[in-house]
Amino acid sequence: MPEVKFRRKHELARKDMLMLMRIADTLPGNGAKQPATASDHVGSYVPETGPRVIRVLIVDDHDLIRVGMHSILSRVDGIAVVGECTDGNQVLAAVGVGAGTPDVVLMDRQMPITSGAEATRALLAAHPTARVLMMSVAGTDDVVREAAAAGAVGFLIKNGNPGQLIAAVRAIATGDHAWRGRPG
């Protein structure tokens, strides 16, 4: 029976991601953007002139989540995904490479080699002005407190909607916080 449960969970996750991508297509100001392709996920061109573009680094060990967030964010005017990491141990090497230092790092909490909390602490030790939005499937008070203690300036539950993700990225990039609840 565990195999059936595993398969159902991933089928639901795939359906959820497709739904999120369809919703992202309907967001205001996104009509001119083309859907992202697999080759787009190495990095994105960020113009040096014009309106300020929020640079985002996505760190998540699940391909479906990482690619889905990339697809959603890359369709939003004023946001550019500048890189992706599959584990927390890759974050320091990714920051400052390619299109430059990200304005916001979307950090998965639980990864197989280096956790999001460990990676956040290491990132902030090397780059104290970095702004981290921690993400998790669990949104308990303990998990939110763990994110705050690591230095994250926001927390987002992964079962949220694209509008919440976009709003959190924008809030954090402008120096605000984006907590699902109050850390404490």
C-alpha cells in the first residue's frame, strides 16, 4: 500500500503544479511572457537598464517544485530567476555567479545534504544583506521559529498559491517581511 500512497501524493503534486502554472498565466501583466522551457532554468537574462528587476535564487531539492516556482516567477514582470540550486550546499557557490547576487533567496527548509536553516546561516555569514524566504510543507510554529532563528525574513507554506509567492518575493525584495504567522 505505501507505493499506492506515494504515487497518489506525486500525482496530486503534479496536478497542483499544473494548476499553479495555469493560474500564473492569468496574472495581470503576464500576457507577453512566453512559457519557460527546461533550458531556461539555468538562469535568466536580467536587463541592466530600465525598471528595477527583483533577482531570485530558488533552492529546492524537488524538481517539480523548483521548476514550477521558476515558471510562475519568470512570467511576472519585474521578477527574474537568476539561478537554481538543488541543495543548500550549493547556495554559496551560486550567489554572485551569473546575473549577480539575488535580491531574494527562496530556500526549502528540508533538503538531503544541507538543510535550509544551515544554508541560510552560512549564506548570511558570508552575505549579511541576503534576504531569505524559507519554504516548507509544514507550517507549525516550531518550523516558523526555526526559519526566523536561522535568519530568514519570511516563511511560506508550499501549498500556498502563486499570488502569495509573488507577494512574498516582492515584500522581501523591498525590505519588508513575509511571515505566514508571527515567529516568536
